[in-house]
Amino acid sequence: MDPRRAPRTVSDPKVRKVGFFTDPPDRSLPGPPNHPISSFPTSPPSTVDNSPPSAGNSLSPVMIPPPRHSSSILSPLRRDPPEFFPLPASPTASTTFSDDVASTMKGRGVAAASSSLPGGLLFDIAASSVPASGLTTVSVVNNLPIEKGGGVAVEMQDDQSSRSKSLKEKTTKAERRALQEAQRAAKATAKAEDGKTPAAASGAAASVKSGKSVKPPPSQKNDSAALAALEKKAGDRPPEKDRKKEVPQPRMQFDDKSRVEKAKRRAVVKQTEARNRVELFRHLPQYERGTQRTELQSKFFELDPVHPAVYKVGLQYLYGDICGSNARCIAMLQAFQEAIKDYSTPSEKTLARDLTAKIGSYLSFLIECRPLSISMGNAIRFLKNRIAKLPLTLSELEAKATLRSDIDRFINEKIILADKVIVKHAVTKISDGDVLLTYGSPSAVEMVLLHAHELGKQFRVVVVDSRPKLEGQLLLHRLVGKGINCTYTHVNAISYIMHEVTRVFLGASSVLSNGTVYSKVGTACVAMVAHAFRVPVLVCCEAYKFHERVQLDSLCSNELGDPDVISKIHGREDINFLDGSTNSENLQLLNLIYDATPSDYISMIITDYGMVPPTSVPVIVRDYRREHLWI
Amino acid sequence: MVVYGHAQPTTPWSPATGSLRPRLQSAVIPDDSTDTTVATVVGKPFSVIDEFNSWRKQPELAEAVAAIRALAAVIRNCEATTMMELEIELKKASDSLKSGDTTSISLTAGCDLFMRYVTRTSALEYEDFDSAKSRLIERAEKFGEISCKARRIIAMLSQDFIFDGCTILVHGFSRVVFEVLKTAAQSKKLFRVFCTEGRPDRSGLRLSNELAKLDVPVKLLIDSAVAYTMDEVDMVFVGADGVVESGGIINMMGTFQIALVAHSMNKPVYVAAESYKFARLYPLDQKDMVPALCPIDFGVPIPSKVEVETSARDYTPPQYLTLLFTDLGVLTPSVVSDELIQLYL
């Protein structure tokens, strides 16, 4: 370890430096030494040349401690790949590809070689020159509009290259990267079983490299690059394997450029990442909304792998027509029901495996339209479990019918009947003269209020709403239509109104194992103000939404919405103060969708298992998940 | 009043109904004629209320335990031939017991827990009704045993927490807490007890009498003097009428006050409660419970315009309680819900 860390100097207030990094203080613009990838293994052997760390990639603020070998060994590898990565994402950006078939063939061939090597995260980085995914969607990706993909790649390269250019000379960088690539190619060569691989690897590497418009590398360095990559892989493979066995697959972190690129290559829908993003939330995906919609619409007839019902649901998610975790879950399951109905097993494949793969591909499509909610994740686990448990003796028709009835039963028992039980429990907590507060538009709470009104209880409701979605207005409309006395306010008046409230009813997108309630943004505010006023907070949540995950804050896992809706108000076109400044460097707009409420602020959680304190959620998850969820 | 032979915990019972019938019939006639409190269960010679009353005659027996014993007797004397019928009978008996005293939480909780404990067994899947019934009786007896012995178990568990020279504050007359203190005194521990008066039913005075008989140094306080003396106190011991799902307790009026004072002065509050008192209630505040009223005698006439708060119980939220001593062990308040979930679901 270094005896003394270099003093921290702030170069760019936007970039928050968290963690350890060893920057020599004599650099003109000390930036983060390397591009950290969260599971970066120990450093490779010394064939990679030493070079001082460059600050070319100050994209990710969160650093990991550099390994015991000096960081300088890491840096060239870490630094260069990001510039390198944009290429595989848009192989068609290169003009040297004669036709798409050739590229996909090369992609597939290399993929075969790459798949023969044990999968490791570092391998992805090392073999970034070769498209690692041999999925059929690669051809789809290649069919995409070339300009857009190329544009993105070029722009990103421009960002990085401009930054790196300002810090280092071009030639040394090019040389180093060329050496790297050569080493990688040599590694791939040495490792591959068949002779086709080196040709493919070097061919792909060469073609990819030649596609780079900014820095064309010499092709004679292929071997050394491959060799370096190979050695690095060998050193890293054992820890990777062990780690992969123990640790569950981490969620996709979007500040990890390599994985982002890999995911992009596999993407069915081509999306452009939003450019002006808040540093703290770099690990979450954010795309330009306009391009998403046009992309999807233009590709309607090309998306063979996606069933039309699933496509329709995906579009509904994208446009925000379906909101709320129950509605989304039900829509998705019903779409899958349709898809299963129309499904037919291809010859020589088992239904279970092929259907699971198909569901997986539908899921990736849906994720690209909008990231999955936790309830949807649980429903998918249930479905996959049911598919896996199908007895092999069933015929295809019977299997499909079984699955469809399973989905029906899940929706019925876990959502519809569960809601009825929740309503039955919750109305016992409403007495005459109560003033009930609710936030947003939770479906379960709405049912509770309507049922309590039907039972003749005298109470009034305060509906708290917030921009940009203004979901509370829908709830208000429905409640007033039934004749309930309502008050409507926004969340900034919550402390003003809380003194007259007797109970707070909230909905949840999920409840985590430490009792934290994960719900729409603003819920935590309401719960905390209620707690300060000693008003009991009741959360209504079906048990299928419980998850064994633990989350301590709202940052590590969240969803980013469209930032433009913050700056614009629907119907008030005169409020346009932020027009034109959305792309400025000093302003980033942040539209978070979810937040996490700690369990201390929750008095009771009402589920279909009864009324439980927040500390009992892990008991339910542990004991009853197995029995009841996956019957 | 005929006292059934069931006064002992276990009676020799043979599956053959022939040997049972004569005993019932001999007991039926005098009972029906002399007893005015005929069972609400129409047409049944066996009255669960009578059974309950007979059990209650023992002064040391808690109400809920008497109810549990009575329900166990119901199973034994039941003439049903199918499991469904047996359960229905049991439910009717349980409801009639509960309706006798609607404000008693421990009675309700005890009956409900008994029902769940007894019927929640895979023995119900047996085809042979008689063997299933015997299994039910076995479980019922076991539950009755556990409930009877609960106090002794709790007393043993809490001995580690009473050290020589400590000062204990108690509130109200809880037989469990008395058992704890008695056991400590008998094992020659040196400690002293502060007893609150416990208005309006003056239960504190009765407890101080009992403790004085055991040669335990007792100091009597009025209820308002709790904060004044809290500095000298090492721990607070209370019983419970019921333990609710959040981990809080419902107990005699004044418990919440004492717990608040103790919590603000960092003194531990220990609750001694048997496990059959775990109820499926979840009060959100003081008014969220079934009201239990107790008339207060002020000694002077009160003008009719003046309202009097006559509630006899209050709810202490779990954050003010340190530990619960139960026959299931020494638990933290959050474990109550886990236990209830495992039992009820």
C-alpha cells in the first residue's frame, strides 16, 4: 500500500470522487486513474507496458481500490478499452464491411471461439474487439440505421478522445492500444482450438480497428495484443470463476462501459443514451425517449422474435399507458399467456428450454422498453419455475394449457384475491371521523377506501400528489365520483396538512427484506413527515411483491425517467425557462421514479398474510415464498 | 355441584365410546337440573361453560388456561364422528367461552391459539377418525400442560436478570411477575421491590402484602411517584393482559406511562407473559382497542357534568419494551409477529 495517499484535488465539481485512487499530484489535470469495472480482478502480468495513468475516462465517479501492484499496470488497459468499445456496438459504422452477412459470420465465428473460453467478466473486456454475443439479434442490430449507431459511437469517441487528447499525446496512446490489441489477438490465437479463430479474431480486430475513424492502429500488433489478453485472462480466470459461483449475478450497472456495450450489441431496440446525465446515477440506464419510440415503431415488422402481444405491452410501457406495478405485472403475464398460446416447439428442442429462452428474449425486449419492476421480476421467477417443473410426459398442448392456467391462478390468487384480503384487513383500521391521507394512486389503497365507504364509514381523504406524473388526480377523480369527501394537495404542503390527518395509507412497489418500502418517489417524504407528527403509516402491499433483497438507500438501485418532463409543464407552454439549457454542462435534470422508505417510519404492513410489522417481512419471504409463491 | 373426574390433567380415556357413555349420563342429570348456567350449546349434555367454571375454581389458574382445559375436555367428550363436526363443535364451544367475557384479551387469544394449535396437524389426514381424535386430544393436553407450566418456566428464565442488590419496579398484580419474584426470593437473592399503588383496583396493595409475607423489602408508591423514584430503579417488571402482533403489550392502565419514563431514563422494561397471550391484534394507538371499562371510586361524589376516563387498559408500543419473558424463551418484541405468523399461517 502506498504509505500516504496523494492529496485530493478537485478538478471538476461534477465528478464526485469516491474511494481510493492514487494520483500523483504533479499531473495537470489529475483525474481518476482508471476506468473501474466493479468486479475487476487482479492485475495481469507484466507484459503490458507501464505507463502513467491517464485521466482519459472520467466518466465513472466511483472507484475501486487499485490492487497491490501499481495502478499503472492497470491503467492502459482500463483506459483504452473505452475508446475501443464503441466500435463493437456499431460494427456497421465501419465502411470496410462488405456486407452484413460477413460481419455476422465473423461475429458468430468469433463468438464460437469466445464461448469456448470460460466466461469471465474480464474476458468481455479483453475480447471486446470481438462481438461476444452470437445471438440472432446481432443481425437485427446490424440492420439498424447505420448513421445513428455510427453517430453515437463517433460522438462517444469524440467525448473520450477529446478528453484524452487534452491530457495525453495521441501517438503514445495509439501505440499502446495497438500493442494491447495485438496482445489480445495473440492471446485469442494461442487459446483457440481451431485455426479459424485467429483469423477471425485478427480479422475482426483488424476490421474493427480499421473502422475506427479517429485512431487507426497498425495491424501487425494483433498478435501481441491477443497474447496480452490471453495472459490476462489466464490469471483472472480462477478468481472470476470462484467469484461467479458464490456471488449472484449483479445487476447491470450502466456506468460499466464494457457491459453497456455488450448489452447494446444484444439489444433488440437500438437506443441512444442520454448525454447529459447526473454523475451519481451513472449506474442506471437512461435513454433518449424520442429515439426509443421512433425506433420501436419503425421496427414493428422486423421484430420476428417478439410476439405481437408482448410488443404491444412493451409499447404501452414505453408510452406510460400502463402504470403501477400490479397493472404492469398483469399486463405482462397476460401477454405471455398469449405468447404461450401461439407457441410451438421447434423440432429437436425441448419445450421447457426453448420456451424459457423465448421468454428470456421477450423479457429483454420489455426491459428495453422499461426496466422491470420487482413485482414483475417475482412473477417471472414464478413462471420460469413452473416451466421448469413441467413433467416431461406432458404433450405440448397439455403443457401449454397447464402453463396458461398456472398464470391465471397466479394472477387470481396473488393479486386479485390478495387485494380482497388486504381490503378486508385494512377497513378494520378505519373508524368514523378519520382523516386518511394517501399519496399518488396506489391501487390497493383505492380499493380500501372505496370498500370502507361502501360499508358506511364516515371519513374524509386527503390526496397528496406530485409532479411530473400527477397520478393523484386520477385517484381524486374516482373517489369524488363515489361521493367521498376529498382534499387535494401537492407534496410540498405535506407538513401543513399533516396535523389534521389520523392515518396514512400508502402503496408499495415492493417491500424488501429489511422492512424497507420501495415505492414511488415522494413516499418516503410522506412517511417521514407522518412519523414526525406521530401519525400511523400503513402500507398496503401484496405478498408477491416482497423481495429478499436489502437496500439501504434510494441510490443504488432505482429507475430514471424522462428528464424532459421536469422542465416542461403540460398545458403551460409559457413556462419555458429551461428551454435550450437542458444540454448545457452546468445543468443536469434528474427524474427519479422510486425511493426507499426505511422501516422505522412504517407502523404496519397490510398483506394477504395479515397485518404484520415491517420486521416480519423476511419471515414471510423465507418461509412462505417457497410454499405459496411457487406452488 | 358435580365435579367431573376431569379435574386432573389427564384422565384415562379409552377410544371405545362404550366406557365413556355411562360416565356422561350419570353426570348429566344432576347437572341439568341444578345448574342455572346451562350451556349455550343447545342439546349437548356436556357444558363447556361449566367445565370452564370448574377449572376456574382453582385460584392460581389463569383464565385462559381454564378455557384451554375446558376446550380440551370438549374434544374428549365430543360425540362427533367426523373431523368437520368436531371442529364445528370446538368452534362453538370456543365462541361461547369468549362471549362470556368479551374484554379479556388473554381468554380470546388463548382460545384462538388453542384452536390453531390443535387443528393444525397432519393427523387430521388420517382416515381413521378415532386415531385422529386421539391425536387431537394429545395435542390439546400438551397445550394445556405447557400453559400450566408456563409460569414456572418464565420464572426460571428470568432469574438470570435479577441480580443481588437490584431494585425492581412492578405495576399491578400479575401472577406471573409474582411467581418470578417468589422464585427469586426463595433462591435467597437480595433485592427490593417498588410497588405502585395500582389504582383504581388497588392491585398494588395486594401484591405488596404478598411480597411482605415472603420477607421481600417492599416500598409502596402512588402512581404519580414513578418518575420521582425511577433513578433508583434498576429494572421494571410488568405482566401483560395480551401481547399484540407488533410486539407491544396491553396491560393495566399506567403501564405505558411507566414504560415511557423508564425508556427516557434508559431503564430496561421486562414483560413476563405466557405464550398463549399472543393475540392477533394490532392497535395503532390507544383508542384502537376493544374498550374495557372499570369504574373508579374517588371517595367523593363527582358532579355529573364531569367526565371520567374509566378505561382499565392501555397499549404500550414495542419500542419502549426491552425483552419479553415467555415460555418460548426470552424474546425481543419483534419475534412475536414471527411466532404468530408461524402458528397462524
